[in-house]
Amino acid sequence: MKTMTGACPSDRAKLTDVLQGLREGESVTVEGMVHALHDMGGITFLILRGPKSLLQCVLGQEMDLQGVTEECAVSVTGFPRSEPRAPGGVELTAQALEVLSRPAAPLPVPVSKKRLGLNLDTELSLRPVVLRALRERSVFRIQAGLCRSFRETLHALDFTEVHTPKIVHAGAEGGSNIFRLDYFGRKAFLAQSPQFYKQMMVGAYERVFEIAPVFRAEKHSTPRHLNEYTSMDLEMGFIRSFEDLMEIETLFLQHAMALLKREYAGDVKALGISLPDVSRVPCLRFDEAKRLAAEKYKRPIRDPYDLEPEEEFNIGRYVQEELGSEFVFVTHYPSKKRPFYAMDDPADPRFTLSFDLLFRGMEVTTGGQRIHQYQAQVDKMLSRGMHPEEFESYLMIHKAGMPPHGGLGVGLERLTARLCGLENVRHACLFPRDLSRLEP
Amino acid sequence: MKTMTGACPSDRAKLTDVLQGLREGESVTVEGMVHALHDMGGITFLILRGPKSLLQCVLGQEMDLQGVTEECAVSVTGFPRSEPRAPGGVELTAQALEVLSRPAAPLPVPVSKKRLGLNLDTELSLRPVVLRALRERSVFRIQAGLCRSFRETLHALDFTEVHTPKIVHAGAEGGSNIFRLDYFGRKAFLAQSPQFYKQMMVGAYERVFEIAPVFRAEKHSTPRHLNEYTSMDLEMGFIRSFEDLMEIETLFLQHAMALLKREYAGDVKALGISLPDVSRVPCLRFDEAKRLAAEKYKRPIRDPYDLEPEEEFNIGRYVQEELGSEFVFVTHYPSKKRPFYAMDDPADPRFTLSFDLLFRGMEVTTGGQRIHQYQAQVDKMLSRGMHPEEFESYLMIHKAGMPPHGGLGVGLERLTARLCGLENVRHACLFPRDLSRLEP
């Protein structure tokens, strides 16, 4: 009888080991997709695409190429040696080639080209194959690195990971931008955020986080909105001030930039990313930030209660020019524009103990302290014409006792897009959903 | 102007440090919820609940208790000292108490009791506060540990994390158990699995994984089904056999049990979990497993193409009794019962190169090799009366060339429930969704 013992196939070499020169002088077998093929008059250069990097293989005149083409899956055996002109600095002199599978048709787009030059719509339609292009796939490796950093930072601070439901009976953020669902004949919704649930968990775990999809039925199409996106959420108890949350986000950013520099250097280079300095992140009050940007860039303030995208852009520019920072925390947003669970500033209840983080002129995080006292929460609901009895399971925690707490949500695609210098957030989402796009 | 520097509040001690005796002899300030209060004739024992553990604080007669009750959020300052009779072996002699917040009403359920004795429905309705009970919250810490293990195992093997859309235009698993959604006037669905997307990514990243919600509109209510659950998915290219996937799952289980033993010992103990031996996991072919269980337990085979829950239970029992294993891979499921993308066994195409993993008599994983050749996939679709033109973006990858590949999906709640000895999978889901439950 067969038994599994957790033995991983080990007779094939990791491309990264080969490229680091760890296997020099040995005969190794490597596998990958054929990224590119160059016939140099008899000698063929086969560029093998591995999960993170490329390896140049040289196939001599004597070898049977077996009709190999780009996007064949192949296994190549040979001797690696240092070769400064090869991508990654190592070349493999092939002695055997095995074609494991072949494409049925040529690619609809030449993924081995440096720049694909597709328009956004074509690129998104062809995403399943466009991802094979190096720049495109690097974007989502960077994204994976950001998720790792978020988890590693929080795990070290004793946060517990949770999984909250996405099918819900009421929206946390209110408003009309919520998707409706038929749930066995009952009306249900797709969660706009894990807000209620992450707060519920603070009484049990003190500190929780979740990285998961959220859904917003926004009816406008902009380069900064997605109808489904990935939210990196945290919520924590026993805060002294909402600034504790900003410190933790700063810590996350510091860890993220260090991790990307150390472990994702190839992707950072492929995308030409300049990693921002996050040793210090300045803070500006909402009204102050608004005023400073309006004065410097001579743009009148139209909406005193919210930031228009152009204002965010100008605040980002101001902070870059005046303070040398690509990030800025904008604090104390007006109560009017923040949700019913936001805690008002006791010093001036027209404003809340809340913040957004802007990165290169765009909001990438919203956070703040929440109301933890039962009566205060009920009163604020009533003052907004809400019905507390509809929020029974949410208010259960306030009634049962909650520590002072708060949290934040980071938009993963926006953070990725700003970092990678992508103008449209759709470029930073593997398979974006927007007003007109449900496929692939 | 304020700036954030990533400084974490450090003037409060971590409960775990205090319990490990690291702060003995110092005056420390700790914070937490009041889990229990015992008046011992003047002296009061206040049991503080931290994120992972309890700390016994002794408040002398001279102290002003300020009307402190259970579920107050408090800060206690005092000297910790070793005390074998205290939970965790350390006691803090309090010198100052500060009440940070108070509940508005007593708890609807006494969370400090060892066993709550609630029926399932009441427990789920009160989940937001029931999670404050130690056993209940330990279940989801174990769950968080399983997720960590999955990620850590795969990260070490060069897997890339991905985020795939949950709003989709077609279901991957077919059938009627799919939720429908109004998407700006168009028909859309909630993803039953990330199957198509994870395969699409294999051509780019070779190895990918995702931990995310999936949705199944199952119309039956059983102790093993949820309408929304968390799936731990992986997909990898360049497999030699579907057994490579089973080896990787075994590796994950080995890492998980080691991690739980090392870092989640308190939760393992609280739940009385006996961690299974996963050094070797036996494999049985589907038809063989079926026959062996039928013969031993004298239960006739009714459905030759699938395993009934009772058969899974009996196979689990058989493997436990005869082979001493709590896990078993059941391989080579009939083609008829596997999805259209499953690769048939060339040696006998009535069966597939697929497997389920049973744990203590219940399926917790489904996996297998996929068809990677374009024509073979189109032919199988046609033979099932499907329309390949409806799967254009999926088939794009087969057309473009795909390595031999396969993957698996682990049901996180089922794995958690089996491990923790919970009879109903709802106990292993924070906020379960079933036919009648949409709240909390």
C-alpha cells in the first residue's frame, strides 16, 4: 500500500538555486515554460521562465529541438555556468531537452516583449496569458509581498487572523453601494467591509486582522474604484488614541518596504519601483491639509466635509514638496462624512478621531477609533435616524462591554498600484470587476 | 507637526511575558477584560482575560474596587509573582486598578464557566459574546494556526499568494448550488471555488495559493455543510503525478501539527485536542476503500460512483483500526463524479487522477491532476454536453500552453472541526451561514 510521507520531488533543481551559482559544475535538470527562443544560426537560445526568474539555456547544433516553441513546458538537463551576458548571469549548456506539453496555438500577445503596449481593455481580457509577461506578473508578486508584510507585522504583535462572512443581512457602511443577493428566498447583501465582525472579535481576541474581498456596488467607473477589492483589515482593543493605529500602520509600511527590498528585489527592479522612505510619516489635520493644499495650488475648497480626488492629489504633492514624504496621515475627518460607529473628538465633536492614509496623493487606508460605549453608540444611531433594534447582534458587544478600540482597512490594490506606479487600479487587480467587466 | 515613526505603545506589559515570569519583581501595568471576579471575604481575585491567556490579580481589602464587574475593560498595576495555584502559574498583587470601560448590562451567558451548555442555535446567535469563553475562542485560534501553517509551508516551496474574484460570470463546479446576484442589471454568480483562476495563474507563477471564501447554495442542512466557507486552495505546475499534491498536503499537515504543538499549546490543551500523527498518511484506491469498509462493517455498497457520508465514516474507522492512521487519501475517484477539468487515468479512463483526504472519517480536501492539453479539455467538455465557447477565457490558457498541473482545496472549517473534535462544522465557523442563518 502507498503511503505519503511529505517527501517533495527533489530531482529537479530550483531555478533560483541555479541562478545563484549553487549548482555550478553539476548536471542539473530544470523545468519551466519556454519564454523565448532565439535561433543564432544553428545554436538556439532557449529562455526558460521559472516562477520568479528566467534562465538562458543554450542548445547546440547537434540537439534535436523536437519542434519546441514558445510556451512549451519543457525540462532541460545540462551544466550551468556563470555568463554575465545571460539574464541573471548564469547560462545552462543543454545536453537534453524534453518537451512536456505544447500550446495549441501561438499566443495572442507576445509575452516575451518588454512592453506589451496593449490598451487596458485588451490587457484585461487577455489577463490569463498577459500575466506570463514579466512586468505584469511582478505586480502581483509585489502584492503578495505586501500581504505577507501585513500578516507578519500583526502576527508579531499578537493579532489573531479571522474569517468573517461575506454574505450578510445588513451593510456596515450604509448607502446604496451594496450588492443584493437572493439567499434562499431571503434578501441578503455582499459585505462592504468586515467592520461589525472585526469589532465583535475585539472583545474575545483583543487584536484581529483579516485579508479578504469586500464588495462595493459603486455605479461610477474611475481609475481608482473597483467593485470587488481586497481589504487588509485590522481592529484592536485597548488603544490609548487613534494614533496607536497610525503607528501600527507605519510599522507595517516599514516592514513591507524592508521585505520587498530584501526578498522581492527582482520584481522591484522589473517594475522600476522606487521604494518610499517610511521611517517617518507626517500627520496633518483634515482642515489644515485642505487649507494648505488650497493655498499653495490655488484651488478653491468646494466641499468642506470631504476630500475630492484632486485635493488628495494636491495634499500628496504638498507633502512631497514641503515635507519630503510620499505618505501622509490626514486626521480628524468631519463627523458628517464618517460612519455612525466613528468616535467623535471630545474636544470638537464636529470632527472624528479618524484618519486616512494618502500615498502619492491617493487614499489607501481609512481608519479610526470606534465608539465603545453602548449608550453613546445608540444615541449616535438615533441622531442619524437609524434604528438600533436592527443592529441587535452588533450592539450586543457594546452592551456586553468593550475596551476602547479602533481599526483600519487598507485597500490592497490601491496600495499596490501607487507603489508600482500604475495609473489605473485595475492594473493592480488580477481579474478586476467594474461596471462593464465580469470576465475573465 | 506630528509624525508617526512606527513606535508601538510599550508601557503596558504583555500578559504572556508576565505569565512566563519575565517580569517578576517589577511593577507592571497589564490590561484586559475582567473575565471573572471572586470575592474571598475582603480580598478580591480578578481574573484578567488577555488575547491568549488569563492572569489572576489579587486586590486587597484596602483597594477601591470602583464597582468593577465582569467584562469591564481594566488596567491593573502591580507585582507579578509565581503562584502555582493561579491559572498560568503567576499571580499579580495589585496596587492600582483603573476601569477603562464598563458593560451596559450583564452578559446574556456566563462566559467564564468552563462549559456553556448552550444549544447550537443559541450559541450561534450569541456568538459575538460567546467567543469570550475560553474554549470557544481557542477553536478559532487553532484555525488561525492552520492558515499560518498552510501559508508557511507553501511559501517555503515558492508558491505565490493570489486573490481571485468572488463575483463571477460562470460557476467552476457546475450544478445548481450557486448563488445568483444582480450585477448592475446583469446576471452574475458567487464563486463556488477559485478553480479556473488558480489554473490560469499556473502558466505565470507555476505555483499559487489562496485562502478565501467560497459559496455553495446547498439546499440541505447537515452538520458537514456551510453555505459560505473558507477554502485553502493551491495549484501547481510541473507535477509528475497527482501524488505530488498529496505529498505537499502531507507536508502541510506535518507543519501544522508541529506549529500547533509549539505555538498553540494553550489552545490545544483548552480543547483537549489530541494532535494526530501525520508522519505517514496511507492511500487507498476509491474502489478498494469502498470494498474494504463494506466488507468489514457489513454495509452494502449502494452508490458505486461516490462515497456516502456513512462510507467515509467507515473508511475512516477502517484506516484507524487496521492502519493506525486518522488520515487517509482516497484516490482514483470515478470520472463520472469528478468535474470536467479532472484528468482521467490513462490506465483506466473510468477513473480520474484525483483524491480526497479523509480525516477522522470525513472529507476535508479534494484534489487532483487537471487536463492541460487544449484538445483533450475541449473533447471532455463536448462529451459532457458543455459548450466550450462559453469558457473562452478559461480555455485561453490551454490553448496558450500549460504544464502538467494539479491542485487541491482544503475546507478550513471541516479541518478545524475534525481536529477540535466538534461534531458540527458550524462550531468551527465564526459566523456560519446556512439555510436559515444569515445573522449575526
